[in-house]
Amino acid sequence: METVKTKDSAPGAATRPQRQRQSNELRKIFLKTGLIPSASGSSYLEFEPSPALAAARSTPKSLIPPSSALKLACTVHGPKPLPRSATFSPNLVLTTHVKYAPFAARKRKGHIRDASERDLGVHLETALRGVIVAERWPKSGLDITITIIEAEDDRWWGDAPDSHDAPWGMMNVLAGCITAASAAIADARIDCLDLVAGGVAAIVSDGDDAAPRLVLDCDPAEHWSILSACVVAYMPSRDEITELWLKGDGSKAVLSADDKRLGNEALLDGAVDAARGAHTVLAEAVRESAERYAGLALGGPAR
Amino acid sequence: MVEGTLAKLAIPGQRLGSIASYSAGPGTHVQNANIYASIAGPIVIDPAQATAKTKSTISISRSIPQNAATKPVTTKSNPKYNTLPTVDSVVLARVTRVQKRQATVSILVVLDDSAATHPLNPSHTPSDNDNVAAILTSAANPENHSSSDELRFQALIRKEDVRVVEKDRVVMDEMFRVGDIVRGSVISLGDQSFYYLTTARNDLGVVMARSEAGNMMFPVSWKEMRDPDTGLAELRKVARPF
């Protein structure tokens, strides 16, 4: 483990979880399709919890868990008829809903979708709209509903709010939503150009004197401050991006001397690399869904 | 169909071949002169006819093959791009409302090409009515995820589309009753809310109906069905049962 200077090293106090992965190493992803039988397509996604959580469980110092890892469920309902009030549409009409469970984050969420949840829904819709072949499903609608069961932290819980604050956890959540929704859409057998995967990269600083560095799939709780972060929805087989969300200021961040790229460019490349990693998991989950479907055909009862 | 092709699965975005050697079928799309899969499923290569100078069609199967024996090896029918009703597809629908000029129905299932009737060759599908019952009774019909009427596609059968002869003498109350199961053919995608169906063919019309007493009736002629218990006859536009 690399030695990182942290501000909070008061004896007895809970310590900040630290990144034990390489800077280009992603957390493991658990992704499974078809868990909700009443939906035409569904998926469940989980990120690997930080090792700090296991450590805190074995030797508890505090009742507060040191970090949280994303868990979400995605359902796809449709294609179904449009509501009576809707006008004629020759294309598939996509609606996305993202909702945090009340217990998902450290701060309790209400039952009505708030601005950040609606924002996530819009980002997700943009990401998916570029992937779905909408003209093959005239006069029908597709509802994509995501329930976030456990959200990512925006910062370590022990940190006081400061100027570096931004909803960094939302970016990880969006990447997870994109990957999970892509699996659920493939599970529902809606025509897509490719499997779109979400990826996050961030430029982080682990102390006042530490040089900023680029990390893929950052857990915001593990870093002292995040300078900027980027999430992309990426289609590997076409090398296209359908959604790009960049937050913070990475232009001033100077990366290591041998990296001549600008901050934002490096961020974008990093996010695409992270999405490529997520795509391997996604492809395997979709293949599993297709096998289950084909197995149903071959092993099912003859009518 | 080549043996063993069913085991080979594609996922969306997977390159299947070049358009120089194949033509793109359902479940695929073309990008930069290459054919890519659009859905996850088994790859089906439909070999080209030796006589015609056509390329083999590569497609991804969406419907579950029932079993290898009944699967049509050479289908000349129009390719099935999705599970939605399209023009000329045969559907089963339940009557929800009968008015003077039209009947409103909700589409229960879009019949596969293999399950659809072949009017020219009735002996080809002798058990089509058994098939209908099987489709309607199976709750786990994969093409029928929706369960309530609101979630189903709605369609209209207009008075003039009920039958071919004596179109102006049609009385809708004597053709359909609420709750009947009707086999119809889609003639138009219609407006924002309704598809348009026709039953103006011998093999189209009411396939299942209950009498006033609530018993399942059997067809006795092209316009009459009878209750086996009470013996009373009721008027319907009956589909040819075989």
C-alpha cells in the first residue's frame, strides 16, 4: 500500500478508507439479468465494497460504516402502448426514472424524486437514446426504472463540507445506471446498436503536497479531494460516446511529467478505459441472458 | 438450417459478417459495410437458394423455437423484426366494447408466422385452434408480458371491415360481443391509440365465445354459434374452425 499523508490522523478517530487498487484498476462488478420475472427485462448491479468495510467489520472502531458501494436494480417495462393522451410516434418513446431508496444514502432521501434524481434520469436517457434503434418499435413506449439500493458517498463521512464538494458519488451512480440499463434493455430484446457501458475517471489529490493523479473508478470516500471527474457512456464496438458528463476543473491539474495530455483529455481517456472494463462484465451478463433464453427454448416443455 | 448454429449466440454490437457475403436480416443492423447484431440471441443463417443469385441472410432469432421438427426450414414469409403487430400480422384479441360503427378490442398476442393460418393450405395447420387455446391459457407466454387491458395494444374493427359480403347490412351486435376472442389481421397501424383490424376472411372472426348463460359455445355456421347446454344459438362472425 502506498503511503499517503492524510489530514485526519487523530488517535482513536476513525480513519479514512484508502484506495488499495492500482490507479487503473476497477472495482469488481456483479451484474445479473432477469431477476424480476414480471418485467420484460431487468438487471441487478453491485460494485465491490471497499476493503475498508471488511476491515471495519472485523475490528470495529465506529458504528458508522467507512464506505459504501453502489447497489442498484433496473427494470425495463415494454414495449407497451403509449398512453391515450400521447400523440402518434413512429419511434419508441423512452422514459427513464432513477430513484434512490430512502435508505440508500447517508442522508435520507424523500419519496418524491428530487432534482438530483431527475438529473440522473435525464443523463441516463441521453446515454440510452443514442444506442436504441427506436424506429423498429413504432407506437410504443419503453419505461426504464432504476432503484438505487445503496448509493456511493460524495465524500468521506468524516470530512467537513468544503469548497471541493460536489455530488461526486452521483457520477459513479450514473455509470452504474448506464451499465445496468444496457443489460436490462438487452435482456428485454430491444434492438440496440451496441452494449453501452458507463465508466468514471477522476483527478484526485491526496493531500496538499501530493501531486494530482488520474484514477479510474474512484470511490470518493477514499480520497482527500477530487479535483474533477468525468463519466462517459461508451460503445466499444463503434468507438462512440453517447453521453459525457464532466465536473470540476481539470485544466490546471498537472499530471506526471511524462503525461503530456491536458487534464480533461486524460480524464476522458480514463473514463473510456473504465467503460471498456465495465463492458467486459456487461457482455458476459448479456451472453448469460441469451443462453438462459435459448436454454428455455431447447429445454422448455413442448406445446 | 445448419446444425449447431442455434448454440452460437450473439450479443448486441457483435460483428457478424460483411455485407459483401451476407444480407442483413431481422435482429441485425448494418454499419460501415458490416453486419452487427442488434439483440442478444442465437445466430441464424438462412442459406441462399441455389437458383437465385442471392446472399445468405444472417439474422438473430427473437422468437423461441418450439422444437426443431416443427420449425419451418424454409420460410418465405416476411421477416419478423419485433413482437409488435405490423400490417398483415394475424393477432388474437379480446373484444372490450361494441358500438354501432366499430368494435374495440385489445390485442392479446401477435401470432407467429408459423402459428398463423395458411388460408390456401388448411391441412397444413390442422391444430390451429388447439394452438389458440394453448396461447391463451399459458400465463407464461413470453410475448405477452402485459396483463391488464391498459398495457395491451388497442385495436378497432370497423363495421365495413367485418366481412366481405353485404358490408352495408352488418349489425355489430350480431357480429361480436364483449369478451369474445377474435382472430383478426392488421390492416393499418392506425392513429396514436388504435390499430385497425379486419375479419373479412373466412379464417378470421370469433374463435372463442361464451353464451348469455356463460357457457363456451361451438360454431355451427359462418354466422352462428351454439350453446351446448341450453341449445340456444347466438349470432357471431365466426372464424372457420379448421
